[in-house]
Amino acid sequence: MDFEKPPLFFVWFIPTIIAVWTGIGYLVAVAGGWRRLAEAYPSDEEVDGMMWRFQSAMLGFGANYGGCLTITANDDGLRIATLPFFPPFHPPLFIPWQDISFSRSRVFFVPQITLQFAAHPTLPLHISIRLAKKVQDAIGRRWFEEDQSCCPKLPKNAQTAASCGFRPPRLPWAIGATHRPFSSLSH
């Protein structure tokens, strides 16, 4: 055996894996819409607020970010970032609450909260109801009515969106559907 030269397989294997990983990351960022959101809502610094790591969301119509997002919420807005090992074409986003509207929806029969953004209203971000509840509890605002069919029951003394007079809009693809802007909600 010749130990002075590494096998040709190893010479090409690592660069090929890096190139494929980077290429897939670029395609997901462009096709899913992350790049468009990053142009409209850049975030160069960390944001103070409640943070949840290893969260999942679906952006656009198929870019699935399963367990690779860090979500931070505060009174000013929502910061969305990928974990550090994710490809470089996903810079962090910071979206102010006044630019976010929301609705309830189902993605593959799973109840979700769909966020839409003023800069790109046709680019939905689907998050779990569990994550939406964490965010709304952390910032003290309600986004949606508690639906007993898909959410755990709340204690009787808990304030719900229904007790504030809010009713969720119809599904976004329904005729005449509207999205409620987050800034219109009261504390």
C-alpha cells in the first residue's frame, strides 16, 4: 500500500459533500422564499426576548425547516434564524409585528398558524399551534382563538382570544378571506 497519497475517494468526497450541501441550501433559500424575506427583513444582531431553539416551520409552499430554526419574540417583533450548521444562504430575519398578519390553516391535515408578511404577502410561514401559543404567552398578546379540537384545554379562568371579542379569519384561500394584522391586537 502507498501511504503517502490519500485515496482518490477521500480527495473528492469531502468537497463534493460540501458543494452538494451548499447547493441544496441555496436552492431551498431561493425556492422557499427565505432570500426574498431576508432582503425585506434583515437582522444583523441578536434580539432580546424569549428564544426557542430547534423549532420547525414551513416557508412558502414546500421549504420545510424541520427542527433547525431559532425563534425569538419580543414586543417589537419576531426574529427567525437557522441553526449555525445550516447553509450560509439563510441570514437571520427580524419581522416587526405590524408587518405580520395571521390565520389558522391546515397543512397536510395538521392545524397550523399561518403568518404572512407585508413585504411578501404571498409567502406564508406555517408554524405549529404549540409554537404560536409559546410566542403569544411570552409577549402577552393573543393571535388566535383557542380551538378545543386541536389545542389542549385551558383552565376556566384563562383569558382566551374569544373573551377579547376576536374571531379568527377564514382560511386564507377562502373567497373573501382576510388576515388580521398583529398590530391591531390589544395586550
